[in-house]
Amino acid sequence: MTGYFKKQIALPQDHGSWVFILSPLLVGIFAGGNFTSATFFLIVAAMSAFMLRQPMTVLVKALSGRRPKTDLPAAYFWLLIYGAIATAALTGLILEGFSYLLYLAVPGAPVFAWHLWLVSQRAERRQAGIEVIATGVLSLSAPAAYWVGIHGYEPAGWWLWMFTWLQSAASIVYAYLRLSQREMSQEQAAGTSRSEWWRMGIRAFIYTSFNLVLSTFLGVAKLIPIFIFVPFALQWLETIWGIFNPAVGWKPTRIGIRQLIVSILWTVLFVLTWR
């Protein structure tokens, strides 16, 4: 029985991905203002669906020869566990009158299938494009939690989806910048000018600048709370700092922890300024 309880099969191994599901959930829950039994069901359903990715990925790797076939029983076991929990939680949501939330799961199917195909082709690493799209799917948990909290559909939920996705997308692009910086040798870094560092970071700068300008404009237009630009200003300042303070020689863990701290602060500031 101990063979089934393998952490690398049961739990996601890319630890930084947790924030991409937890942040939208927290944003939606606090924006909704109420924690009910339906909120609990939603959290369980969302987290179970998120956890399913790891055993399914292991399953595909084992079937395609990338992992030993001995991993298959544990992968099937955790797929069954998470699938049963997700089914029970979704049943609870339906009984609470939130069956329309199931439509939010539809975009996830093709994105997940795309990811699994990349895994089967040994091409899932360094795929920023699909990571950005995948976080858009995960960000749908924000409006879902908001609608559950207010006990019904409200178009404002789509603002929460858009902003949490924009933050996640910018975070991913910035993380790739930092990882590319760390791969440079000290000699290469010493010979790199400020303008060259800037060119390396221009994509991350564009993403965070767009988010800051958009949130500021929408706030001034009174379409959203006026101070919602504050968390995006934090992310923008972090990007500027990161461009001119390259992570040469940094360990991935150090980059990940700093990213996590910024994402946590963004979530807290967003919750405070949205309310």
C-alpha cells in the first residue's frame, strides 16, 4: 500500500504553480464577502481539479515510456481519489444551485489535453504560451468564488477573472526573464550593458506596464475601484528592479520565493483595494 503514497505522484512538483490557483480563489472569496457551504464545495472542487494534473501527467509519462510502468498503479489511485472528491464537491455545488459554474470548466479541457500532448512529446518544459493560457483557466476560479459569495451571477466577476489572469501572465513572463538571467555566466553579465539588460526584459516590462495602465484607466473611469492600480504598481516596480538587478547566479529556489512573496503581496493588496 505504501507504493501508492508517493509525493511526486500525488502532489504537484512545480511548487510555484500553487499561487496560480490559490490567489484567484482568495480574490473571489474576499470580493464575494461570504463564506458558505457552497464556497467550501467550490474550493474543494477547484483544488481537486488542480491536483489531478500531477497523477495524470505521471500516467502519460509512464504510458509514453518516460517513467517506469510501476508508477501506473499509484497514478490511477490518485486519479480515482481526486476525481471522486471533485465529483462529490461538484455535486454539492449543483445541489446548492450553482450548476452554471460547470461551464467555467469547459475551457480547461482543451488546454489540459494540449499540456498532456506536450508531455507525451517530451516538450512540456519552457512553454510560456501554454502556461499563460493555463493560468487564464485557473483564474476562472475568481469569478466562480465571487458569484458563490454573492449568491448569483454578476458581470463584475469577469473583472476579477481578467485581473487575476493579467497578474499571472505577467508573473510567468517575469519568471522566465529571471531564469534566463540566472543562466548567464559572471563574465557574460559583466559584459552586458544596461541597454542590453533592458532589451532582455522588454517583454516583462510591456506586460506589467499594460496591467498598470489598464487598471489605472479603468479606475479613473470608475468602472472598477479606483485604487486597484496599487497591486499592479507593485508588480511593475518589481519588474523594473529585476531588469536592472539581474538574477545572475541565483538559485531557482531564490527566484521562486521572491516571486511567491510578490504574488502574495499582490493578492493582499488587490483584496484590500477591491473592497
